[in-house]
Amino acid sequence: MEFAFSAEEERWRREVRAFLDAELPADKEFNHEFTEDEELWEFAREFTKKVGKKGWIGLTWPREYGGLGRPLAERLIMAEEFARRDAPFVNMIGYGLAAGTLLIGGTEEQKHRFLPEIARFDTFWAEGLTEPGSGSDLASLTTRAVRDGDDWIVNGQKTYTTWGHRADVMYLAARTDPDAPRHRGISIFCLDLSLPGVSFSRLDNLGGGRQNHTYLDDVRIPGDMLIGEVGKGWSYIMSAFYAAGGVSARHCEIQRMLDTVVAYCETTVRRGRPLIDDPIVRSKLAELAMMAETERLLAYESLGDALNGRTPAFAGALGHVVHKENQPRFAQLINQIVGPLSQLRTGSRWAPMDGDAEAWYRASYANHAGGTSQVKRMVLATRGLGLPR
């Protein structure tokens, strides 16, 4: 079966490519999740602002909330082209998790207040989900929000707060009913990170980026910063990604890496012949290509599910499992192809592909965001296959 986009959709792809050609220099293409270079981050903010001015941050959202009302397929095309160029399109929590929750459960006042700000990138959102001792088991969170008049008083701790030190607000999950079943007593707040009682400590991850421990000590949150209804946080989190027009283009990230390695193999001579002619290298490249194609097909299946209102197979966990387990294997195969020099970082005169192989390897073992592959396998087994825990 061949998947093809319409002529109109391909015109949209050319428009996105033209924008990237005009606004994204090659030396500013970078993975913002694992980079703390301030010059690059300043560019990332400016670049995302330009995306917002085009109206593309809220591409699929209703126009009355700052969106353009465009089809979901166009969002996938945009994600594909941004991934191919490693575009530093920041504020994923804002235009994904927060926007999705607002579209599903936010009041009309909240939609009109928050969504246009996100669409313009006026506010940078961080994520406040994971807690120490809870790992990827979100339902076991213990951060408490207690009503005090019209406000809420919050106490607790979050960890792995990516971009917390750069953000303006946090998408905060807190337990508002300790007596309810653990999936039902959670509520969502927009937490202003400048409020008294909010503090951070640095947490450097193995991939080279900074995350944070976040401490919440008697933080007073205004009542109108509760998003949606009390106690519905779990359902908002589970549904928010698709509601905001979230689609994955991880296959294009892998394809970009594969293309780089193939070009390296075509131009690098080892033992008197190009690497591309070595049958062992070709076998490893073929395995990499199969990974990229598998993820492409899963992404298109996910798009088809969303367009046709189908419930995703295996509770939507299959694509996550495949990607999270492909990522380290992909990096390992590249290291085997390139050899020991693949461990040299960008800046070394001896680093192949300007250190890309080393950067990919570091990123591959810091892929816990959204839950580890083991947790995703549990979701696949219990919700997708109906197996007991």
C-alpha cells in the first residue's frame, strides 16, 4: 500500500519548506531538549515567535481561539518538515498538553484567555507531572492542592521539569481529593512560576540538557487558574495530545539521521573501499531503514485513526513503545558503523559527522519523557490487550 498526500497538501508542504529555508539557517538547527547554549535558545524563541506570527502554532485549532482551523493532515506535514530540519520549535507543553486540555475541558473564558497566548508564544509552559518516588506512575502523585476560599494552596514536589528554568507557567497536576480513587482525584492548574513558594534546583540529564526539581511550598494559586473541572485531570492528560492536533513525526527525525549516516558511508573510505560497499555496514543500514519505515507507517496509522474517529490500537501505546526501543538500538547501530570515533563530541576535529553520532547516542538514553518503554508496554498489555497487571 502506498500513502500519498493530495496536491493541495503537497503545496502546503512546499510552503512549510520555503518558510524553513528563509528562517532556519543550518547552524541553528538543533535539539532544544538536550542543549543549553543560550545563543541557540535565543534563536529558538525568535524562531517560534515567527511560527506563531504565521498562525501555525495553533494550526488546527478553531479560529475563535487563535487557530487557523486547518486539517490535521497539514499538521503532520508541518511536523514532518520541522523534524527533517531539526527545527527548534519550542513550547511543546504549551501547544500540546496545555492547549489540548483547554480545548477539551477549559471554560470559554479560559480558552479565549490562554489559547491565543499560546498561539503567539507569549507564554512558555513547563510540565509539572512526574514526582520523586512515583516514576512514570502518574496516578500515584502526592502533590496536594487544598481549597482556601477562592484560591488553592499547593504543597509538594515535581521532578524532571524540563524547561522549568526557562518557562513562565507550569501545567501542574495536583491531587485535590485524597479520598477519591487515585485516577479521579487529580486536577490541572496553570501555575505562575513567579509566585511565592515556587523554587527549583538543577537536575542535569544524561542527554546533555537541564531539567529541574520543582518545590511547591504553600503556593497560593488563584481559583481561575484551575483548568476545567475539579478531579478530571487524569482524563484531560490522557486526551489532550490529540485534542491539540498533536501528531508525531519521529520517523522524519530517524530518516534525517539515516540520511546523514548514509552520506558518511558513501564518502568515508575504510580498508581501501567506501564504507557503503561493506556488506556488514549495508546490513546495519538496512536495519536502520526498516526502523524508519516502521515508524512512518505507525505515524500514518495514528493520523488515520484521528481523522476517522477510530480508537487507536493497543491504547495508542504501540508507536511509543516502538520509538522508545528503536531509539537506543538506532544509536547503537550507528556507533557500530562509525566506530570508536563516534564517541567524540561536536568541536573535536576528529569527530565524524561533526559529533552527530555522539549527540544521538546521548539523546537515546535520555528518552524517558512521557514514560519509559516499560511503562508504555504495560499500557499496551493492560489497556490494549486486556491483560492483568
